[in-house]
Amino acid sequence: MTDARILWPSDTTDSRIWWGWLAGRFGCDPALDRPFLLCLRGVVPFAAETHPMRSVAAYDDTGILLYRGGERVFKMSSHAHQVNSKSSPDVDGDGLGDVGTIKPGRYLARDLNTGKYPTFLVTMPDGDGHLPCWRDTNHDGVISHEELAKAYTATQILIHGGLDDPPDSPHHFSIGCQCVPLGWRLTMAERAKATGSGLITYHLADVDEAIEHMKSSPYLPQRSDALA
């Protein structure tokens, strides 16, 4: 675990400037022609410490949505919620489906216009639906060093709901999809629609990379407590 306090703005900091600076380090266009979703994998919003990534049914990552005129910070998950699934490919032939976890990087999320339960299709920036991923072939919920070394792709990766979605929602678990609570998906859909494109730029980042970026932030003097 790593001290994560440096990530969070103080009560007196302009949070939009704070998050805009960090998103800019990950390539966010200052013009915000479309909303920009930055996910920090490995930290719960405003937590003091990071945590290892595991396949668990929990919103334990941080989503930061920036759009013209505002920003929102919320819990989400960027990893599988299950350790195996019949719907996942069995890449090692052990008879169990090997769930995927997409790798950090730049993606594109397209609103599928699914009504009251917004769902986004995640692709590569050029629209290719084959996303680089790791697969948990030993089903322990952790991506080991051996599993990190092997290259796979995942398809049909969505941003959808998790365990807290209403019973009639079509999605409650993830075998590789990104999970966002319903209220925040509604906000995402509203902001994507406002641009006329239905698109959101999605950048998935490892939290340790974000912490390294924040060490050079010009706004850190306002957070001297984070450096103590």
C-alpha cells in the first residue's frame, strides 16, 4: 500500500483546476470537446492509502468525470467482480473461464442508449473492440507476475452497473467490464449526449502513476498536510 493523500484536493482548493491538471497529465484535451473519464485503479475516493487490485464485487476504484462546466468524483470498479465465469474464454484449458482485466491506457466509451440503465461500450480510440487485458488463469482474484507477462485481448467490454443496480437492470456482475453506480452512469449519459456525440474519452490509470504525477503538481503547496 502507498500513501494516497497527495491525490486529494483540500476544502479550499478549486477541485476542477486540481482534477483538470491531473487529467491533463493523462492527455485530457483542455477544450473538453467530449467528457473525460479518468479512473484511478487501486484507490477508493479520498482514501489515505492505495490497495492491491483484486477481483471482488466492490466499487473500490476512483472515477473522475470532467466536462464543460464541472467535474464529479465517484466510486467505480475497473476490474472483474468474479474469479471465473462460463462466459469467459478458457485460455489455459483447465475447464474454467478466465475472467479478464483490461490494462491501463486510453479508451473510448460510447453510449448505447439503453434507456433508464445507461450502458457504454468501451473500445480502443480507433473503435477496435479488442482491448488488451490480463486473465486470471489460476482464479485467485489476483493478477500474478506470471499472468502479467501474458498478453490477451477482451471484447464486449462495457461500462455498466454493479451489485447495487435495481433488480431489473441487465447487469450486476463483471467478468471484465467497468462498473459504475447508476446515478453516475446517468450523469455520464447526460454529459455525453450534451456534446452531440454520445462519446466519452476514458483513461484508465494505475494509481501509483497518478501519485507520481501529483508530486509535480503546482497546487501542492495548498496540500502541505499530504506531504507531511
